[in-house]
Amino acid sequence: MVTAAASAAASASEVPLPADDPELFSLDLRGLRRRWAEAAARPPMTGEAMIGADRRAQALGVPAERLMEHAGTAVAAAARALAADTERAASRPILVLCGPGNNGGDGFVAARRLALTGAEIIVVLVGADARPRSPAAGRNWDRLERDRRVTRLHAGSAHEVTILVKGIERAGLVVDALLGSGVQGALREPIRTAVDVVNLARGAGVPILAVDTPTAVDLTSGEPSEPVVHAHLTVTFHRPKTGLRRRVGAALAGRVLVAPIGIPHEADPV
């Protein structure tokens, strides 16, 4: 019997999923786009439809942690390619700003995978609580404690965000893994200040990579809250998102890559 997870892994013309792809970190941005062309060619979906597909995939037997592993690995490969594409010095640290939910969990995986390439990583968990909310994100946060190339920090207030990311203009790249598809209304602290910091880094010439969507951009409508991250590159997952194809959303997302993460076709909305 073929499980949903096996079916997903065997799809996309046998292109390996990110965490199973031995060549992924050798590809530049054009190579990644070609690698994931099948996912990018799928019909676009709304943010709400993506949340439903993610839940149905788990109900079909695909573990949440496996989806997160593929997503974070895709982000790490894109981050490495973006840094090379913009000729940022290899010796500069990569800053990964993570929220308390699954978007942050993708960021934790990306940090771990980037550390395996020899990069120096600083991960900041931005939120009132000192642990992520979701179990899968929490396990990936814990795994970083054992990695000597990763510095883990917690910023529970706007003031702590400002202190911890001082000198952000010296970063090689900033990964925005603060908030994903569930944003509604104005941003609250300390996420609000973290978004301001990301845009400050962009103004200083630091490349910005957004995970799934730039924080505060609605994946369905493309409309932003305030403040909003302005990214150079966004890695979204499974299928293109309607909001990132609208005029405002597209402008804030920058270049967009669509990475497969192992959601089977049976999990898609009818």
C-alpha cells in the first residue's frame, strides 16, 4: 500500500524533496527555480487553502515535523544561493528572526541546515514566551542548543529586540521567519519592532529572505498590515499564493520561489 507521504515523495517527476536532495545546496537561484519548476507551475492557492492542505496532509500521515524539515531546508538552500548571488562576504553571520509559531519553526530548521554548510548563525526567537508555541517548532528550537555554530537568543520585548540585533547592518543576510499565513490586523510587539529592524537592515544593503510570505503580507489578498517586511526573495511552499501574485504582495515579496514540501495532491482543496 502506498501512503500519502510516499505518494508525495514520488511526485514532481521524481525530483527529491528538499531535505532528501543531495544536490540542493550546490544550486544557485536559477537552479533552484528549475529544480522546483513543477511546484511553481501549480495553480495558485489562498492562505486559508494552504492551512487546510497542511492539516489534511498531517491527517493523511505526513508528520508536521517532516513538512517543517523540507520547508526549512528549502529556505536554507535559497538563503545560501541569495547570499552568493548578492556577493555578501562568506564570513558574515546570518541572522534568522523567528516568531513563536510554525513559521519560526521553519526558520529554526533553516538555521540548523545553514550551520551544516559552515555558516555562523544567530537565531532570535521573538515573542513573549521563551519557547515556541507548536511542538514541532519547539523540538527544532531545542535541537539548535547542541550546535556550536548557532547562537540562540530570546527577545521577549521590543527593547530586547533592539538590543539583540544591534549592528544588523553587518549581517550577511536576514531571514524573516516571524509570521506566516495567519496574520490579521496590526502587528503587536515585539514582532512589530522586529519588522522595523528587518527593514532597517534592507536599507543598509543586507539581503532579506522571507519564509512563506513577508511578515504582514496577507497570502490571500496580498494586502499588508503595518509595518511590513520588504523582502528581496520569498520562499513559499507547495503552490504559488494568490496574494504574492497581486501587485502589492508581489512588490513586497521580491523574487518568489515555490518549494515542494511533501504535501500530497490528495490534501489539496477540491
